[in-house]
Amino acid sequence: MRVNEKYSTLPAEDRSVHIINICAIEDIGYLPSEGTLLNSLSVDPDAECRHGLYFRDGRRKVDYILVYHPKRPSGSRTLARRVQHSDAALAARGARQDQLLPGKGSVGAAGGPEPPMDYHEDDKRFRREEYEGNLLESGLELERDEDTKIHGVGFVKIHAPWNVLCREAEFLKLKMPTKKLYHINETRGLLKKINSVLQKITDPIQPKVAEHRPQTTKRLSYPFSREKQHLFDLSDKDSFFDSKTRSTIVYEILKRTTCTKAKYSMGQGEGRKKDSALLNKRRKCSKYGITSLLANGVYSAAYPLHDGDYEGENVDFNDRKLLYQEWASYGVFYKYQPIDLVRKYFGEKIGLYFAWLGVYTQMLIPASVVGIIVFLYGCATVDENIPSMEMCDQRHNITMCPLCDKTCSYWKMSSACATARASHLFDNPATVFFSVFMALWAATFMEHWKRKQMRLRYHWDLTGFEEEEEAVKDHPRAEYEARVLEKSLRKESKNKEKRRHIPEESTNKWRQRVKTAMAGVKLTDKVKLTWRDRFPAYFTNLVSIVFMIAVTFAIVLGVIIYRISTAAALAMNSSPSVRSNIRVTVTATAVIINLVVIILLDEVYGCIARWLTKIEVPKTEKSFEERLIFKAFLLKFVNSYTPIFYVAFFKGRFVGRPGDYVYIFRSFRMEECAPGGCLMELCIQLSIIMLGKQLIQNNLFEIGIPKMKKFIRYLRLRRQSPSDHDEFVKRKQRYEVDYTLEPFAGLTPEYMEMIIQFGFVTLFVASFPLAPLFALLNNIIEIRLDAKKFVTELRRPVAVRAKDIGIWYNILRGVGKLAVIINAFVISFTSDFIPRLVYLYMYSESGTMHGFVNHTLSSFNVSDFQNGTAPNDPLDLGYEVQICRYKDYREPPWSEHKYDISKDFWAVLAARLAFVIVFQNLVMFMSDFVDWVIPDIPKDISQQVHKEKVLMVELFMREEQGKQQLLDTWMEKDRKKDEPCNNHSPKACLDSPEYPGGAL
């Protein structure tokens, strides 16, 4: 039989006796009624309690769960008196009698010797007792369950009664729907017809959820007030506050409930003083709530319950099951998300994340279509591209200089034909248009999201939420309070040392004691962490971040050396096929190495960023989250994009020339771009890293790691379970099942992977027009994957109200602005778009691109090679080479200033810089114009918000008028009663039956 008690414990050796611990209730002077404390004693012990969703009485719903590890001594020593069933009420009222407390040498009922005590475990136990007593004092109702199927784990079930919910809803200014209904303004005319047609077309892809249906009416919302309960529909009090709101209210109480008392004595022995001093410090530190208790191990977990099971034939229908069917299933990938139901179940913060992810995924559809068109344009015009045709023409017989020293020989430009043709797929005039389009797309996406966000704020009653958010933002973190306490204790000990060495006047001793006592009352309130206290942490942050960025650069340098050395080694291979595919082989293997390193460093940098943020000890949770996001984004941005930046802007720029090459460590010659440019290699790098991160990190890791952790927890609990397997496999209670789920770790990893993907889509889109398409395909899976994780793999998170996506919006705007600059440089410096324009309008004699390849190549006399750098086999092509070509704008060897930079180079450079300036300013202007044209708040939403304010004023005006009419009616009755007194004698008035007081 499962034994659940109202704030009680039950030893395993005595199932017939209930033990009630009321130590903490004594301390706070609060004794709940016997119905509150011992109600579980009068309930049928065989009741199922709806599988753990309710208390033992089957009526009070479990709003929150606290989990701890009870560790009792092996003897029969008790921490509270024993109370028989028949005398439960008398024992509750007589709670101020002597108790057997730890450390007093009490002997158990068996008479055996008391086992050695663990003072730290006792400290945790008394903290729990005091904390739970304070929760009882705040009005919450508790029920303990230690006889669970999970060995060594106890649960405290928490229920918030109606009066507590009303009180806290008023404190938190929760907006609740009133009885007042009003009609939402509907579109008319042509827009109404268009909307009706769109609704019919999109009806098959709409989720079958009541919250997702278009609403024509809306209830007027108003911050809950106990004085104005008549405004709200309280016909069903059980459902007025939904489970999300109830758990939020309980969590706010848990955060602010303190435990500063611990009235017990320690054990005997030499270690008592040290343990006592340690525990005294810890007790002072425990003036904050559940966060510090979780951090100190007093409780091992705290979470609200899921509404029930999500699959099974006999499962009662609930919101979790509905979310699983209409949202978290891969079979509904084509449907819209039921965002309102997500918000109802998980809260506004998580609802906003999935709404943003949905808007981002929808906006990727037009970007993907345009990207496919650009790619198809490149495929259609590849046979008409004159530069690539010239490179592939065998008749030109252009001999190129060696790609490496000694081992590499001369080669024909026509051998790079495939690379040149593939480069045209991404390096064509359409890519310039696509870059402009994507910059405007990013601006439109941001504006569209702001409008969508305002609609959600209106529908979710979050207008005017700023003040409440400021109040929550200032709540200090447990770690900050602990650091402040540590500083205050050091300061107090220093003051004591000073007073010990400085003699005081006898008349001032009493005054000094009073001052010391008064100062200790609010010691930590006067102490704050300054920049001096945080300077070591700031210095550590700076050094660590610089070091990790240097590590990233060093790894990229290592990959460069790998590419150079591998290319030289493959050039010595005797197989012609190997030598002809050196570039592809080296590029592919180097990108795979980069991908593996990026994935590994992402995980490492995430942990390091969290550690660096912790040692800074931010004051509030909002500050902690923002600092963590900034560090993690900085490190992961550098980690993900450094190899791509190298290929885009550095590879082939600092090579030198034949006879005067640049070397790394005096051994490795800098690698060059292909004759068709580095854009094709940039495309390969970008596509492999992007697809690899999405496939491995975002999908396989998200699926595999949670399942592996769940399996490990299952094995651990199975090992700790009772030997009776039949007892173990019985259906667990809801709180036991949820305890085995993965704890919710926040939305930062989810946002981070999407922001990095947004960078891949926008930053280098000029080199890879298919990036939006692959991002779209990934996000279709990502939405359902995240949904399934939240519904099935994670404990239910505490609902958090939020009016926007926070700092992530600023990061998105920054990435969008940076994308304009980077794409301008990619088009200008990485691709051949500008050199082609310069040749076409300045140097072409026929007005066509014929001769462009020859124009971009310079000549080199092989006799000018440095000693030891000439090819070992100069006759590899079958003839002696005297002049070889290389890609650069330099004077020929027969010029007076041979191998100097030519005038063509400066002309092309000037055109490139001019293009960057024009492109950047034009696109920035167009983006700002889009931002200005599209209003942040939709017109209909601003009208609805204004209408709500007017209706609320009218509602209160009618209420005041009704009160005034009632008051006037009472005054009129009193005046009529007073009229006989004016016309008759006082005695007649006193004897009149209408006189309320009657005769004196």
C-alpha cells in the first residue's frame, strides 16, 4: 500500500503508525487544522489518485513537485513524535510538547545504540522541515510520499488552494479574462473574401485544435483583483487558473519563501564546533528560496507535472496528448503549429520561440524558391559562359605554373574545366541580384516578426507587461546572494579583529553591541559586488575568450598546413587520376576535418561560456542569460565561420608570385585559388559545414543524446529498484515518471543553432544560393523534433511570461547588417564579377568576354625560379616549358618593371571598393526603407488595443454609476424615513416601526 501523508514521514518498519513532523510549524507559530495536516488519514488508501496528479483525497490537484533523497539512520531513531490515527487531532494541537530532536542522545524504540550521524544530512533534513513549514505558513498544502517505486527518492506534492491563487495572481498582476465579451473587428470587402478563400485553401494544413480556430469574439482581460472578483467568470474555480498558471504561482512562492531558522542542537565530539560554524554560515546563506536549496542539494529537483500520458488507449484526453498528436508528430510536418496551445501548456517564453521558428521557416519558402531559380539560371547558362568555355578549350594550350615547389609540375588550364563550369553555377550575374534580395528578405523577415509578435502579445494579453518584467528582472540569483554573504562575513570578521585590538571605553561597550546587532540584521543588504570584486572574473573571461579564439585560429592554420602538405604528397602520386583530383580531394577532406572540429569545439565552448558566466556572478537571471548568450554566440560564431572567412577573404590573397612565394614557417607555401576563383571552394566549404552541423549536431545529437541519457537513467533506477520485478514494473505515479525525464535546460541551445543557421543563410548566400532551401528542409524537421523533445523527453518547464524573444532579436539584426557587408565583399573580392565588368567595359575590343581568361593571367619566365623551387620533372607535359602563367595582374618578364603590379590591378581594385561602397549603402538604404514602410504594430491590432482600453473604461464607469445609483437609493430611503421625524414628536419617531433602531 502506498502511504502518502500530509507533511509527514513514515518509517519502513512501521506501516501502522503515522509520524507527523511539526517542528517547523512550531517555529513559525502556525498550526493548520487537522483537515489540512492529516487529511490523508481519512482517505481510502487504495485510491489511485488519478496516477499521481492529485492528492490522496482525489480532489486537490498537484501543482508542483519537490524531490529529495531521504537518508535516515539505520536505527529506529525518529525526528518527530509518533501520532496514532485516533489521536491525530489531539497530537496536532499538542505540538508544543517535548520532541526527540537529533543530537540529544535519544534512544529508539528498539533500544539499540544510535548510529553515527551525518550532520550535513541532518542540516539538509532540518532545512527541508523548516522550508516546508514556511510553505505551509504561506498557505500552500503539502503531501509527502517516500514509499515510491524509485529507491531512495522522496516526493513532496504541493497544492495551491483557491485563496492562495487569488492572492498571488493579484500580486503578480496576472491578466485574466473577464465576463465582458466584445467582437473583434473583421476585415470587409475584398480583403474579407480573400481571407475566406485562404482559410478554405489552408484548412487541411490547420491543426485540429480549438485554440487555433479564428475567433470573432474575445474576452476583455484585466489584472486579477480579489476586490473585483465579480468581473470574472468564477463559475468553475477549478479551471479558472489553468495548470500553467497554477505552477507559475507556486514557483513564485517557492522562490521567495525563505528558511533562516534551524532550531536544533548538534551532536557531540571534537568536530562539532567546525560543523556548527559551517552550518551557521549555511543557515545565514539560506535566506533565499528554492534556487539555493536546489544548488545546495537540499532538494534534488523541482518541477511541475505534465497533464498526463501522451500515448496509450486508456489515457484520458489532455493538452499534452493533443500536442503530441497535432504538433509533436512527424506525420503533421505539413501543418501549422498550434501556437496558442503551446503557449497555454508551456508558457509565453517557449510559445514565442516556436512562433519565431515558425515565422522564420515560412519566410524561408520564398528565399528557397528564388535561390532555386538562381541556381537553375546558372545551370541553364553554363554552356554560354565564355570564360569557362575558354578554360575548357584545348586549343588555347595555356600552361600554368606549378601549385607547389619541387614535387608539383606544370599543368594545363583545361584540366580545371570541371571546376570552372561548376563555379558558374554560383558565380553569375544572378547571384548579385540574389544577394540584394536576401538583404531585403532579412529586413522583411525582422519586420514581419515584429508584427507577428505584436499580434501574439495582444492575443495573449501581454500588453503593458513591461512593468511586471522589470520587477522580475531585479530578483537576485542565489549565487549572487551567496557571494554577497561571503563578502559580508569577511567584512564582519575583519571588523571583529579590529575591535579586538582596539580598546574601548566601558560606557561604549553596550552601544557597540547594539550597533553590531543592528548591523547584522541586514548585513547583506548593504553589501554589493563591485567591479573590484568581479575584476578577477572579468580578467579570466578576457584571457579565456582570447585564448579560445586563438585556439580556433590555430586549428584553422593547422588545417591549412594539412591542405598544403597533402596536396604536395598527392602530387607525387604516380596515378594520373589521383593527381587530376588533388583539389577536390584536399578540399573535401579538409572541410570534413573542419566540420568535426567545429562540432566538438561547439560543445566545449558552450560549457566554457557557462563557466565563465558563473564566475562573473551576475545579479539577476536576465543578466546571467544575456551574458551567457553573448559569450556563447561570440565563441560559436568564431568557431563556425573562421574556416569560411579564410576561404572567402584570405586564401589566394597573400600567395606572392612564382619566384617570390610566401611561406608559412619557411616550409609551407601558401595555397592558391583555382583559375576559376575561390568561390567554388567557398561553396563546398559552406555547404558541407552547414549540412553537417544540421544533420549531426542539430538532429542526431538532439535525438540520440536525450534517448541515451534516458536509457542510462532507466538502467540506474532499475539497478536501485527493489528485487521484486513485478512491483517495479507496476504503473508509476505521474511525478515518478516525470522525475525520470530530462530536466529543462533553457532555450539558449535552441536559439543558438537557429541563429548560426541564419548566419549561414544570409552571410555567404552569394556563394551558395541553395542555403535557404537546405535550411528550410532542416527546419521542417527541427520544429517537430523540438516539439517531440518538449512533449515527451523533457520535464515540464515552469511557464515564464515574456513579451519578446529578448537579446536574440538584436543578434538577428546585427547578423542581418553584417550580411550586407560580407556579401558585398564576397561579390567584389571573392567572385570574378567585378573583374569581368572591368574587362567588358574597359579592355574588351569586341565588347564581349572573349579574351577575359588571358587578361587575368600573368606570365612568368621559368628561369627566374628560386633555387630548389623548380619542378623536379619539367618535362611532365612532354615538352620544355619556358613561360608559364599564373593568376594575377603583374607586368610580364619582358617588361622594364617585370613582375611588378600592373595598372590593371589598381583599376580592378578601385572598381571593387567602389562596388562595396555602393552596394552596402544602397542595400542598407533599401533595408531601412522597408523598415520604415512596414509599421511595427498592425493597424487592426492597435485599433483592438485602443478598443479594449475604451471598453474597460466604460465597464468601470458603469460600475461606478451602479454604485452611485445604489447609494442614492439608500440615501433616498433614509430621507423618507427621516421625514416623519420632522413632522411629529421625537417620541413618535422612536416608536415608529420604520425607525431602524426601534425604541430606546
